[in-house]
Amino acid sequence: MKTLRTLFYLIASLAVVLTANAEQNTVLKLKDGSTIYGNIIVQRPGVDITIVADSAMFIIEDNQLHSSTSKKVKYENLSRDWKRWSLEKKALMGNANGRFMMTYDIKTKNYTFFNVVKLESPKEGFNKYFSVETSTYKFLWNDLTEIIRSLPTSNDNLYIDDEVTTSKGKTYQGTIVSQIIGKQLSIRTTNGTHIIPLEDVVETRRVSHQGSFKVNEIADYTNTLVLNNDIYKEGIILSQHYGKKSKDKYVTLLLPNGNTEKIQSNNIIEYRTKYNKKKGDIYKVGRVYVNEFLIGKAKTKNEGTKTLFVDKKVFPFPEGIVITFKSQGAKLQNDWYLVALESLSMESGGTTHGYTPEIKDSNSIRPSSTDLVDGVSSISFNYLSPGYYALVTSTGTETYIIKITK
């Protein structure tokens, strides 16, 4: 037991606990080639790491795959992200009577992944799976090879830098963009990227990029340290100090009351991070979305009684799926409907799609359902035949055009 405990602290002493700003993307790279993108929420150096992933690519050897269960998921039952992905990648199967996507629940010796899509295998003997759904994963520390962070994206310089001091007395300020587990870290500064062996790191600190602001004034996250006596300490990690002796290994925590507290590293069993990321509106006011894609207003021209659509590019949707338009607010609760367009001649001699008052009346299609949920209005149309359609309203001239393909 003593040997295992000593090994744990040895591994932990060679790990820099990385905390990113909420807008910084973090990538976990595993030894098997898997890559996971998101925000780290729990770190137990030497044990495991937990990440809330926005997307992930898993590479699994045949001999590591314990089970794989396939499922046919109707397009209409897919999550928003999978709907977009399935259309962009043309991953839907089926026909005019309905479309679906194949997903899998897979299990290995240490992990279980739900609702992933199987992609073309990179090489024989391996399986490749992909996910775009927000999911929480926990990975064993020994399976990690690298933690990568993106550079801050704030335009007003209100973000937090990393500062690294080495045993050679050098200090670097910038962003720790990579940590190769147990070996080295890389910090990007204004004059380049510096690679520092972990055994040379004396201290890492979090400092305001803009000196006139304090770290706690701009931090968009909160750290919680879980101690081995079941005590929880909440605040912001200001620094981590490393050394050969236990007394030289400690964390400085900025408490909510503005005071700081030094906590010995060997008393910490878990580092947690809660991000105060504000969730923006998925659907913007005044905009219209069709099957989760933003759609612009159609370009039209009038020639006599003809309304002609002159859009150069129209996003195609396959037949066999429900077409749903959405907009923030009650915009689509008015009298909106589709018109099946017909090919009409233009004065220039060419043809395009459009309608006349007669076509508008005879080819009108009313929504199969309307809804208003969480401030978002929507209208849906059941399976449409191939062709061009314009979404119009009886109370205005605003129109949108879509194309249904075989």
C-alpha cells in the first residue's frame, strides 16, 4: 500500500494541473490515437481525468472491443448536432419513406461509449468511431499521452495567462498549449514556443494578461480542491509549486473572500473545475433556420405576375425527412406555408423556379405542425417530394427557398 501511495504522488508530482478559460478548447490525446475535444472538469493526476466533450474520435483495436450494439435512429429522433452532421456528411440511410442513421453503443475493457458513429477504419485491425454529442467521459491517467489547449480568443485582452518558472531561474508568460504526460510542457509566449521538461518546472502560476485586472475579476471558472480528509476548498488556483520534498509541493488557492491559502499537494486527491460559461442563444432573433441550418432570405425578382427565384445556391435536403423551420420568438407563428415552385421562363430567355398567383394558390402546402417551445417558434412539413419549395407568408414579402432531392 505504501509503495502504491508513493507511486501515486510521484506521478502526480510530474503532472501540471491545467485549467483553461471557458472559451479555450482542450484536446485529450490517448495512447491508442483517440482524440477528445472539450473542457476538463476533474483531474486526479496519476488516476484519471474527466472531460465534458463536444466531440470525440475513438480508435479501438479489434482485440479491445468487447461488444458493439448497432441502432437505427430515425432522423427526426437525432439530436441537433447529429442532424447537422448527418446531412453535412450524407450519412443518412433509407429512402423516401424515411431516413435513419446507424449509431453504436460500444464497450471496451475500461470504457463504454454510447451513440457513436462508425467511420472507415484507418487500418486493418482497428475500429474508428465518432461522436458530436456533448458527453462526459472519464479516462484513466495511464491512457493519456498529451493534453493540448488552444490559445485564448478574447479580443479585449481580458484573459488569464500561464506563467512557468524553471529550476534554471527562467520565467515564461503565455499559454501552456501542451503537456506530454510525465515528460514536458510547451508554453507559447510572444516570442515563440518553449518546451520545458517537467522535472525542470518549479512553479506554474495563473496571472492576468492585462495587469490592471486581478485573476478573480476575469476568471470564468471556479476550482474546487477535494482533500483526503473529505474537506472541499473552493476558489481559484493561483499557483502550483513543485519540489523534491513534500513540504515543497503545494497549491496556492485564492479564496472567495480574497484571501489565499497554501494547501499541500499530498493532501489533494481531486482537482475540479466549474466553468461559468454563458450559454448563448442557438437561434438568433430575426433569423430563420431549416433543419438546424441558418438559411438566408431568398433572392427574387418580379416580372409581371411572376415571382422568380434567382438564388445561385440552395442547400439540398434528401426526401424522406421532416423539414422543420425555426426562429427565435414568435416569428413563425404567423401564416407561413410552402409553395412548390415550377419552372418559369424569364424575359432574358432563360428559365428559373418561381410562381404566379395561380401557382401559389394551387401548390400551397400547409404545415403539418406548428410549435412554440422555450421561446423558439417552429413549423414542420412531412415528407416532401423532390423539387424546389419557397417558404412564404401571407402577411409579407419575406421568402426562403429549399430544395428536396432524391
